[in-house]
Amino acid sequence: MLTERGGLYQYGKSRNKFDENKPQAGNRPYGSDRDGSILGGIGSRPVCRVVDDPLPPEYMKKLKTAQQRGFMSYKAGFTLMEAVVAVSLVTLVSLGLFSGGLMILKMTHHNRVAFEARTLGIQLLEEMSANTVTDLATLMPFSQRTNQLQYGESVLRSVDVIGHDASRAVIPDIADAEYAEVHVNVEFFSPLTKSFTTNTFSAIVR
């Protein structure tokens, strides 16, 4: 028998077959009057009635197949292949997230080291630019400076001065130069590229 309960059909045997148009004793639905007719509206329970029409053969075949495969059983679980595929997917996603996070950490470390090294280079360039050409001649040759950053990285700073005469030709004696090019070189080890990186900052001193 096909039983309809709340708009859903259930296939099975019915113990008590009753007439849906006749009220049953003790089973009058909530929200109905004395003769068992449905009043409708909010609060009324669905009426359970037995339908003699069997399920279509196509539906019964699909239902039986689903029951055999365990899709409609509380005992259904994952097969070994499904578990292996799920673990593989989780592993691939975890490796991708780990690689991405590691790359972000390296880029953050590189940017921090590069920022501090470039700040030291600009600071030295401002110190050299505050002098005149004659003062630069007394400071040369400039000894290389080594600075330690907060997390142990080393920054090497060096200065190159090139003198020019009035015709813009390069002259060896800076004291006789009309103006001079000051180049501050900053060298530091990059955690991202695993190699030394050099940045140069330049200025003109007259």
C-alpha cells in the first residue's frame, strides 16, 4: 500500500485500513470539527490516508537499487577509495596553503630587511650630501661600514665619489673638482632570493 503523510508517500503495508471520508474515533486531527472534516489553517495536522495505487515500476527499481547500495541505510559509510581520494585532496590543499604561507613569510622578511637597509643607505647619502666638494676630499677614501639589523642581518654600506671639472670631465683629484657624484651602495642578504642584493643611491655635491 502507498501511504501519504503530510504530502509524502511511503510504500508499505497498512494494518488499519480506514475510509478517509469517515472520522475515526480518537484519531480526529487537530483543527477539525466534530465530524472529522479538516478546518484548515495554521495548526492542523496532515491527514494520513491509504492509497491503493502502487508505486511506478521505474521508481520501485530506483528505490531498490538505492537500498542495495546503502544510500538509504544508516549503515552506509565511506569506501576505501572514497577515503583515499578525500585524504589526497586534503593533503594537496594543505601543501598549497603551506607553500603559500611560507612564500608570504619570506616576502615579508625580505621587505623588512630591504626597508631597513635602504633607510640606512638614504641616511648615509644625506650625511655625505651635507658636505662640500672640499669636505668630501678630506673624507676620502671612505671606509666601508657594517650595520647589524634587529634580527641579525648585516648591511654593508660603501661610498664612491667621482669628481668632475667645469666641462663635466672626470678628474682624479676631488679637491679640484667643480662638482662630485656621490654614490652610496647598500648590500644586504635577501631571504627571498637567497642571494646578496645591492641598492645604490646617488646625489650631486657642489
